[in-house]
Amino acid sequence: MSRARTGYALALGAAVLVLIGSTAAVAANIDTIDPGTSAGSGMMGSRSNTGGSTGTSSLTCAAPNHLPGTTVQVVLADMGMSRMMGATAPLGAPMRLRASTVSVPAGAVSFVASNVGWRTHELVILPLSDGAQAGAAVAGADGKIAETGSLGEASASCASGTGDGIVSGSAGWTTVTLAPGRYELVCNEANHYADGMYQELDVT
């Protein structure tokens, strides 16, 4: 092998090692994302200080400043390589859904879902039956779980209610009325639930 080829091989190997290290660090950093506290803050910087990024550092839109009832901020995040992420997310891809609280009073609850990842996401509010655990639902062949009893969703970019998904760098919101009980907040895009996008919410 020539010196040029040897040098190229060494440089390529070093680049691969850097990429692997950065990917692992960013995946670990997703868990530390702060959902913030203000519905209209335009918020949630997602840049990792580990040399990678979980997505956009600012949002292109924000929810209205005054939404009914209690406001719950929800961060939707994934580790991607570019805004051009397409196709179905692979199983095992690092993704997270994190709400600003784990408990709210019964009544009107407004959810503001901010997508700081690369892929399109959504937020669906589902009831949890007695004894059921968040994250335990089994996805079907389409990579999605059943949405039986859904109370509502935020799946429109820069708008309220349902749509085609919240694209990278945007927010969606919805207001629902919740009775006392246990609920599960999920992203139900294909494989996203299995990849970690769920969290329990208790309503008292």
C-alpha cells in the first residue's frame, strides 16, 4: 500500500472513531434535555456540549402565550445526522419524549410539544389502565401502538390539534380535559414509541 493510501486509511479510521464517539455522547445527552417552563418562550436549546447535536437550537414558532388550564411543556428529541432524515426510524435509534412535569391537577391541560430533533414527531395523550406501565404497549407491524381511548394529540406544525406531524424546529399544541387518573404521553410515529418516546403523566 502506498503512503498516500495508508494516510487516507488512517484519516478515514480516525473520522469514523470521532463520529462514533460523538453519536454515543449525543444519545446519552438526550436524557438531560430541559423541557423549559414557558409556553411562549421559543425555547429549549438542544445543542449538546459534547460535540454533537440532538437537533435544532431554536424553534421557528411557539404556542400562544395564554392557553387554557395547566400548561405542560413536552420536548420531542432524537439523535439524527441532518434535517433530511427520512423513511421509517430504525429500532434502537435514540429518541426521547420529556414533559416538564409528571403530575397535574384534573381539568383543562394544554400540552405544548416542541420538536428539537431532526425527525418529524407528534404527541398523543392516551389513558393508562390499572396496572399498566408507560412504555409497555406492544407496537403492531406498522411500528405504532393502538391509540384506543386517545384524549387528543398535537401533531400539527405551528398549529393546534391534529396534522401531518410536528416537523423539526417547530411546535404543536392541544388542550384536553383530563379526569383524575394515569395517562401516557407518546409519539406514535413508526417505531418512535419503541425507541423511547413515552412518559407517564398522573392527574390528581
